[in-house]
Amino acid sequence: MSQVISPVKKRRLMSPFFFELLAIIFLVEFIKGSLLVAVLPVYMKNVLGVSGTVIGVAFALQYLGDNLFRSPAGWIAERLGFRATMSVALSMVVIGVVIIAFTDGPFWLSLACLILGTGTAPLWPCAMTGATEISGPNNSNGTAMGALETAALAGTGVGPITMNFVMEHTNKNYQTTFLIMIGAGIILVLTALLLPGRVKSKVKSEVSSSAAAAGKGLKYGFNKLRTSVKATLHEIKTTLNISWLVYPALFLQSSVIGLLSPVLTLYVSNELGASPNQYSLMLIVGGGITVLALIPAGKLIDRFGTKWFLNAGFLLCAFTLSIFTLFTALPIVFGLVSVVGIAYAMILPAWNTFVASMVPKGERGTVWGFFLTLQGSGMVFGPIVSGWLWDGVGHGAPFIASGIVMGILFFIHLFLSRRQRPSVHPRRAKA
């Protein structure tokens, strides 16, 4: 049966809180896209003269910080609320950019990337938790997730385009780009300060009791914290009743992007002979189609459910990526990129909605942090496998591997969607 979004849910998605989340996601991805795609690799190599190994270590530390601290960040957000968690974390993003802008040693650059990654770690656990609390797991999650993904993709795209424009018109003055990013970071922190506290009553009592215990000694406070963590893990273990296949699926879903990201530019430039402008146009076409299709796809997902969108999206991606390297004519390649863009517009909001339906009502932030850590780990290991396939097997191997992964995800989702019941958790069934 199709689901209709109630006027109350629509008003919640139009709330200042949700728009603040969208603004924060856009600005964070704007800064990360500007640094990691447009500025930092060229700046470190051509201006500072550091080795490729140092650049790789710095980027690895950024991904490590982002993924390693997602679960703790979700747990902290459950107890301190959105405002405190996000404002402190996003201040670290500004600090990371400042260190990059005003230092030039490999140690400081690597440390700055680690700080940057750690500062962005709470972003998606908080965003997913906030969107789930606003929309409810079985109501308008598709619309909410589509809006979040749109903000993220828009920031990731606008950032590099803006920085390339600035560098072209300032004779590659990197300090100007850093100042723009620092300014965006200040706006980011100010926006985070507008977020609500939103701490649950049970968590409030835990925080209050911990504060009261502070006067009784550090040991008592540590024991209280350990007890709280154990209680949290126990609640997750007893309430998170899902198939073990969910865990590899979370890993594989993001590993596809990790497989493609290091070799896509090399393939388009070296194998297809495309110019930088043609490659930029290709990214704009693929990303633009995805962004434009996300919101309508989210609305259709709310109405008809996630099953058919995920099945179609995984199959389209599996087929398109598997045959991608068979064609060298740019018009055909542009067509294949467009198909992948449409497929991802179906996959992104549907997948997040599908995963949201498995998250128990209690400890949402912690569970989202755990899930997103699994997803993020695919982004860390994907490039390693991709580089090995590119050098050891062939330049088309990473694309075929990505298609195979999408095919595996199709079959995993087929099994999970048949196994999953309308009420995921017993407590909801009784409600």
C-alpha cells in the first residue's frame, strides 16, 4: 500500500531545524569538496613540493578520522544533543583549514587532515538521526533523505567549481581560496549554534546524574560512564534485530564509489582522450541528473516504497558499469554516465530509507553512527583494491568490479526485502 505524507510530517520537513541541517551539510561538503578535489592535492604537490606518499597519508588520515569517530560521535550526540556536538565538531573543521592555510610541514598538514576528518564525523549520524526523528521511519524518510543527499551533492559540486573559478581569476592565489573556506567554516559553526539541544529524557537523566556524580570523584564518574556505555551496547544488541547480510551490504554500497574515484579521471583522460573541460562536463551531466532526480525520486519512494527503486537502481548500475569500458565514443559514454546518474538518484534516498527502517527508536544516533562507519569503511578500502586492479589486472577491471559489487547488492537486497517484515521491531508492532 502506498504511503501518504501527512500535513504534520510536511510541516516538520519545512521546520527551521531541517533547513539548518541542510545548510550544515551543504557547507561541510562545500569545504571538503573544495579541499579534497580542487585545492589540496595540487597545493601540496605543486606549491609545497611534498611527496605523493605524504599526500596519500594525509588523505587517508582524513578518511580515518571521519569514519573512526562516527560511532562515538553518534553516541555523544544522543547525550549532549545536536547543538553542543555539532558546534564543537565543526569548530575543528575550521581549525583544520586554518592549519592547512598557515603551515607547510608534512606533519602539520597530516594533522590538519585528521582534525578535519574528526570534525566532520558527527555530521551524518546527527543528520540521519534528526531526519529520522522528524519524518518517522515509515512516513516521509524518502523525501528527507533525498533532500539531505541533494544538499551534500550540491556542496560537493559547488565547492570545486567555485575554487577553480577563484584560482583562475586570482592567478592561483591559494590563500584566497583558504580564506573563503575559513569564512564558510565560520558560517558553519554559527549555523550549528542554532540547532536545538534535543536530548531525550532518559539521556537527560543520565547526563544530570553524571554531573551530580562529578563532585564524588573521577573514579565514580568513570564507572558511571562505563555503566552507561554498557547499557547502550546492551540496548542496541537487544533491539537491533537485523540479518547479518546488512553489514556487508553497508560496506559494499560505498565501496563502489571507492573503486571508481581514484581511476575515473585517469580512464577518461588517458583511455578516452577527453579534455579537462569534457571531463568536467561529464561530471556536471552525471551529478546534475542525480541532483535533479533526487527529490522526485524521494517523493516516489515515500509513496511506493523502496523495493522496486533499489532493485532497478542496482541492476542499472551493475549493467552500465560492467559495459562502461566497451565504448570509446564520447556521446555513448555521456549516455552511460546519465544512466548511472539516474540509477544513483534511485539508490541514494531509497537505500538510506531502507536502512532507516532497521534503526530502533532507542539509541538512533549510536546505531546510525555504527552503520555509517561500516559504509565509510568501504570508501577507505575501495581505492586500495581499485589501484591494485588498475595496475595488476587492467584499466577496465575497476569498472567491472564495481558492476559485480552492484550485482551482489541487488541479490542481497532481494533477500533482505523478502525477509523484512512491515514492522521491523516488536515494540513498533505493539504501538
